[in-house]
Amino acid sequence: MRTTAPVLLSIILIATAFGQSGRRGASPKPPAIPTVSGPLETSPKQPLAPAELPSEVDGEHIYKSKETDEHFQILKRPNPSYTREGRRHLTKGIVVLRLILAADETVKHIQVIKGLPDGLTDKAIAVASQIKFKPAKKDGKPVSVWVEVEYHFDIY
């Protein structure tokens, strides 16, 4: 019996060092959730700095918000829905778009500043084009204005 005790002890020590008991731990680690950081789908052109925004587009003068007498008013800003791919990949992040809120109450020239994969950028563009607003005014007349909008995608 004396010789079996050291052998048994060494088997137990080796088994714990190299193997598992087969039982799960009290709290297994949750799987890592992939996150998206940085622009993945962006427009082919480099984003323009605010100072470089064209002051004229399609022959129409486009103002910066600080150049107007009366600021625009957002009346309705729909939220985008997730795509199946976005949900499946647990994609989250922010889509940043630059666009023109035109004097004729339409949204024009939507540019992607920062995008997300899995069709989320396209969803943001689609709802951005549906924004309803009261245009900015300069000297009492409606004018077009450059605006940046953000859409946050986060799965709860």
C-alpha cells in the first residue's frame, strides 16, 4: 500500500496539470463580441474638411449653418433599421453622413464620411433622404445648408 500512494498521488497531479475534469467552470467566459471601429465603407473621395466644403453645388450657393440668419429645423428624422447581416455579425458603430438640406425642402448630395459594413451604411443613406425639415433662411429667403448627421447602430 505504501508504493501505491506515491503513484496515485503522481497520477492525480499529472491529470490536473495536463487535463480537465470534464466539468464546466462555475462561470464560463462569454464569447467575444466583434466590434467595428473606423471607417470600413467610405466614399472613394477623401472627406472634405469643413473649410473645404464647396460653396456652390449644381449652380446653387450652399451655406454653412453659421452663415444663416435663421437655422434649419428638423421636423422628422426617421431611424434606420438593422439588416439581417448586421444582426448576424453583431455589427455596431456610427455612420456619419454629410448632406445638403436644400432650400426646396429636399435632401441632396449625401456623402459618406464614416460607414459600417453589412448594409448599415445603405440603411442610413435611405433614411437620411427621408428627413423632413424647415430650411434655413438668409435675408428672409430659404437657403441650402451643409449638415453632418450621425446614425448610431447598437444591438442591445
